[in-house]
Amino acid sequence: METGQTGASEVIVSRKRQRVSPIYTEKNNCQDCYKCLRQCPVKAIKVEGSSASVIATECIYCGHCVQVCPAGAKKVRDDFHLLSGSLDRGDSVIACLAPSYVSDFPGVDPDVLVGALKKLGFAGVSETALGAELVARETTKWLESQPEGIYISSCCPSVVRLINKYYPQLAGYLVPVLSPMQAHSRMLKEIYGYQTAFFGPCIAKKGESDDYPEYTDYALTFRDLHDFLDMNYPGWELSGGKPGETFIPVRAGRGSYFPVDGGMIATMKQQTSVTDASYMAFSGITSVREVLNNLEGWKTSGSLFLELMICEGGCVKGPCSISRSSVAEKRQRILKTTENRETTTGFSGQDVDI
């Protein structure tokens, strides 16, 4: 972890251990411009000790302050030393790749990526899109047994934090199903009994891992993954994949749609024959808050399912995404890669309770 000073408000006590908040301030770098203070969508930053510090209990980990800080003083917690310690000890760890890896590692053969990660000591590599398919299935099943009403996806941890903290009166609208990261990790632990390390473009997944350590052991970013590969296996992108080096337990199917806005709904509609529910997708903090501000007391005919994502355009534009491509280009990569896949049939996850 970077050894900068942090304010008292940026230290949290999780169920796992006392840790620095997923987002914290490198006080020595803070230039007192307070751009983060002005632009934080939930006002979770305060002036403390002549610098702008994150109020951990108020933060939804959207990562906007990290993106707008001109001095790079807002930092994302580095958990790689913890993961490296497990790998160095010879612990069995499965690398779990968020489905947006397709847009963040364009042109890289999946088998090459799997082979490189196994060479670095991972026991296996799995697509979190499998967890997304489980979530889509369970959410659809749950909705079909509910009365008319409004229901909100539980997939985006920033949305879940936003609702629980700032719209507690709407907390009952959240579907009681695990997130794809949690469902995927739980599935892998039941099958293999190994530790899990999630890699994705999302900072809020670190907070989710802190809060629910029984599911995911480590939550890191695609930047962490890219740097780890480059440091330990230079030229890994050019290496050839070996026979049998592929995702476990199987390749994912249409759950790979999840990182684009509307992707969860597209997956759910493939997994149900008849439903009376209406579906809507909104992404971006401004749109999400506009929806939530007018949701209470809204009368709807039938049931309405809302797929809400904090990042504009979906997870493909997460704050720790490494690709600078436009949201349109990233979306196209996801759609092109997934369009010919079916919902995974080689592994149904029927015995995994999420």
C-alpha cells in the first residue's frame, strides 16, 4: 500500500480487518484545490488537516474524486500485497475476471490471459459473468413470485450503498440477491474450496469485499492486474496459450452482457419465458439520482424492474478501467464478443444458493 498520510475519517473497521477506506487522500499531494469537494455527488469529502479527506461512512466509492483530482492525491487502496502474500505462500487462489475484461484487454486471446495468470501462480481463472448468469436467473425467479411493485437490481455496489445511505426508505426495493462478484465467488468456493481474487474496473467492489469477506477474499482493479502481469511476465500478451488453459469451470455465456447498461436485462430476458414485469435501465449518477428522487410513491401498473448503474454507460466506464476507448467502442466489443453465446449450459449452478 502506498504510505501516504490519511485522515481519521478515511479509516474504517470492516468485518474482516481494520483497513484504510477503498478511496483515501495522499495528504502530501493534496494541493487544496478542493475540486473533489465540489464535485463529489454525495458530499462525502471534508476539509481535515488542511486537505480534503474522504468521509468513509458517507462515500459510495463511485471513484469520481479519483478521476477529477488534478494532483493524484485521491488514491485507490492497493491490496496487492495481501494477494501476493497468499500466492507466495502457495495458497490456491482463483482469479475472477469481471466481464468487462473484454473491453479492457482488447485483442488479447482469453487463453493467453488465462495462461499468463496461471504462470503467475493462480490455481485457475474464471469469468465473473458466470456469477452474473446466476444472478439473472435468481432475480428473474424471485420477481416472478412477487406482487406488483418496483424492484431495483442489487448488482452495482455503489447503487446499493447510495440507496442504503441516502435513500433508506427505498432499501426494500432492492432485490435480495447477491451481486455477480459475490455469487461467482460463492460458487467457486463451493466447487473448489479455493480463495478468490476479483479483478475489475470498480472501486466499490473493494468495499463490497470488506463488508462480505465470506464471499470474496480480494478485490483488485484491472490496473492492478495489468501492472502485475507486466512486472512479472513481460511480453505476456505475445505468449501463446497452451492446450487446456481455459476458464473454469466453463466459459460464460450471456452474462457477459452485464458490464453495459441494459446488459442485465438482456440476460434476464433470455432466461424467462413469460413475465409481466417491465424493465428499464439507467446509468450515471445524475440519472440514477433523478430516478430515485421520484420513485417513492410512484404508481405503476404491474411490476417494474430497474437496472441502475452508477457509471455512465455501465461498468465498461468504471473508474479503474484501463482502456481509454469511448463507451460506444467498449460497448461494441462486449456486444460482438457475446452476441453468439448462449446462457451457459455446461454448468447451470443449480446447486448454488444465492
